[in-house]
Amino acid sequence: MTNDEAMKWEGIQILCEARKFAYNLLRNTFIQEPSREFIDLLERDEVILSFPFAEDNQEIGAGVDQVNKYLERYTSLAADARGEELERLRWDYTRMFVGPYQLPAPPWESAYLNDERLLFQEETLAVRRIYLRYGFIPRNYHQEADDHLGMELEFMFRLSEMVAGKVAVRDTAGAEAILKDQEVFMADHLLKWVPRFAGDVMHSSSTDFYQGMASLLKGFIYLDRQAIAELLQAIA
């Protein structure tokens, strides 16, 4: 392998790892209410500051800054005050995504693609069929609609893991097939509703944490569409 080829594959692998990192963080942010351990991890290991593409996308960069400032304020609090802030953060999640009142940002695809904002519609079944093609059984299966944002992000994370594995052994045909499925899933599902969802979160959230994470999400979804296209071109 020439130096140019080695550098090319190194760049491909770096991009694959960056996509895994981003989807892993985003899925854990939106799949359930925040735990103390999750928030502590984000601050202690400077995970947010490591979020990829912050210099390439204005919304990602703004989201990184907003979440990082929130975490800095959080860690500066005394223990009791930190506990109170965590409860405020959890209520922000519950109020927006769980209930019991009308949700300002329902985290389901079908809620955005139906005028009545009903759940378990055709979009839910379409997403389930795609999951089953890969044998993907999401967390909270049978307890949550398949088109929940956290589950769609987890599916993209799992496929990104698979792509990285194929790239590691230079299985270009296998990587290309998965990337094309990700490209279709992005176009047919995520891009059709996640930008609107993220806008609703940024408008309705009472915490800088979720406002910033929504900005990260929106910016990354658009940028990952480009990343998938770049990977497909690079491995062709």
C-alpha cells in the first residue's frame, strides 16, 4: 500500500469513528432522561468539547459552546444545588418529551409527519421494517414506538459501527451497502422531521443543555448526509 493509499484509508477510518462518536452521544441524550452519571461524564471527560465537526458547522459549534457553558455552571455548584439543577434538567426532558401535558417537542417521527400528531402510524411500521432487515431490536422495544428519536439515532449508531468494522477490514462492498441504507434512512426519515423537532426543542427548552443539544443534533444531521456521500465516494 502506498503512502497516499494509507492516508486515504486513515482519513476514512477517522470519519467513521467521528460518526460513531456523534451518534452515540446523541442517542444517549434523547433516549431517556439524564442521569447524574451521564452529566458528570460529559463534563469530566470533556465529551462535548470533543464533538466532531464543531469547526465545520455553525449549529454544531454553537451547540457545543452552549452545552459546555451549561456543564461549567453545573459543576461549579455545591452538591445540594447540583442535585436541584439535575432535577430541573430532568423535568425539562419530561415536560418536552414524556408528559403528562401536551408535548412541545414530541420525540416521534409519526408525530411530525401526521397532521393529527398521532403515534404508531405508517411511519412507525416503516421504521420497524428497516430495523428488522438488520435484526435491530431497540432499547425499550414493546414499550416505546419504533420511530422514537432515540431509537432512530441508535439504529444509525449501530449501522455506523458496522460501517467502521467493514472499513477496518477493507470490505468496501459491505461498507457501501450499509452506507447506502443509511443514506436512504436519512433521506426518508431523519431529515423529514428531526430539523423541525430540533427547532421545537430550541424554542421550548428551559435549559441551555437541551437547547444546545438540539442545535448539535440539527447541525449534525445535515452534516452527516454530506459525510455519508463523501464516504461512498471515497470507498468506490
